[in-house]
Amino acid sequence: MSKHSVIFFGTPEFACPTLQALNDDGNFEVSLVITQPDKPVGRKQEITPPSVKDLAIELGIPVFQTDDINKDFAEIPRHVYKPPDFLVVVAFGQILSKAILKVPKVAAINVHASLLPRWRGASPIQNSIMSGDEETGATVQRMEEEFDTGPVLAQSKTKIEKYDTTASLGKRLSEIGADLLTKTIKKNLPEKEQDKSEATYCKKLTRESGIVSPSEMTAEEIDRYVRALVPWPGVTISSNDKKIKLIETSLSDATDSIELKCKDDTTLNIIKLQAPGRNIVSGKEGKNLI
């Protein structure tokens, strides 16, 4: 039996399990990986390749990098390009044009980290935690030109645990999505149109996304923000005319923590925090900052 040919689009660590699963499955051949350019990372601004690029090189798959795929798609070297059966897109970070979506012989498929139509957009994992959702999941959908609106092919749910962070939930969803994707595109599954009336949306995160106010938010709400937004874009409160970063918090008493009074007479325990230009310290070490 001939293999299904795939061009894979992805950038961060979240996309790596799906690329690995496609590579390991004898039913598929990933002929090309398309990802974002290397970028400066961290305080030292060291030029760092995307996680997907590192994995593709390890697997011996050709890589094409671009910050504008719709402009540069025609520049892909012909000796590495094969008209694919599928485009598979996982956290690529760019919207594909209608022309590119028409390239595959079978379909352009996306793995999205929510139960669509809930949390269409760029930050579904963070928003599911911040909003206090009890469950989320991975969705495999056929792509359309409009963002995250395509018909659903399959979904798999997972409970959001009390102490889940974006890192822990993201890792779980990346593995769920990888397994769901490989199972789904082997089958001729019926499509289910999304109910537009149930759609919710989430934007790309900015530093302003993590500004919280104890007088306006309960301890539970701020704790959800910390679990969702640390390390990026981070959570800050204003205290003594300074922007203090909340690094780790808890709703129960914790060693070396300090209490922060919040809305509705709720109490947040700050385990770790950071003042501007300072190192991260325990709550008790930084008690004079709050």
C-alpha cells in the first residue's frame, strides 16, 4: 500500500508530537516541514530554531522556513516539493491562503487545542484555564480560509485538573492531538459543521493580558491566570508603585508563602514572586514588596 504524502506546518514544541507520530506511522510520508524562522530568545537574545525544525532535522526531513508562507510558498525548492495528499497544520502561527489550502489532493487538516467551536484563535489553552473551564480537548478539523471555522472530523476530551498549567495541559493536549490526527486521517470520517452560535474567541497574548488586580479579581481567578500565563506573558500586580510578577501561587497555605487579600474576602497564597530587575524569591522573602 502506498503511503499518504504529507507537508507538515508547525512551529513550537506543541507541534512536535504530531510530526513524530506521522513520521513513525508507516501509512504516512512527511516530505517537507514548513516552519517559522529562527528567532532571538531569552535575555541574551540567542538565535534559536523552532522546536519543529530541530525535530525535522533529527528525522531527516527537509525544512523550509518563512515568516510569510503565502508570499514564499512558490519559493520552495522543487526538488524537495511533492504535491501532497494532506497538509497537516499544528500551531504554525500563520494563516494559510485559499490558494495553499487547495494544494493537497485530499485535504488540509488542522489540529487545534480546544473543543471547537469553543476558543477559536491563538491562545486556546491559556484561555481554557483562565476561564475556569472544567474540560477541554483536541480537535481535528478540515481547514477553511477563515480561521478555525472548518468542519470537525474528530475530537478528544480531557479534564482540566485543579493544578494544571499551560505547560502541563499543553503537553497532554499535544499528545492527544497527535494520536487523534493519525487515527482520523486514515479513516473516511463524516464531517460535522461547527455551531457558530456557540463559538468563543481568544486573541494572541500580550503583556497586558497578564495584568491582574486583587481588588477586582478573586484569589481563584488570579491563581488561574498564574497557571495559564507564567512564564509568558507573565502575571503582574501593582504594589507600592512597582509592577510585581507573580511566579507561583496557591489557594491553600504553602511553605514560605505570604497571603494576598483579594476580591470577595478571598485569600491567595504567593509562593514565588519577582520585583523589577530582581531575582525570583519566595513569598516570605519578598513580603515587603506586596
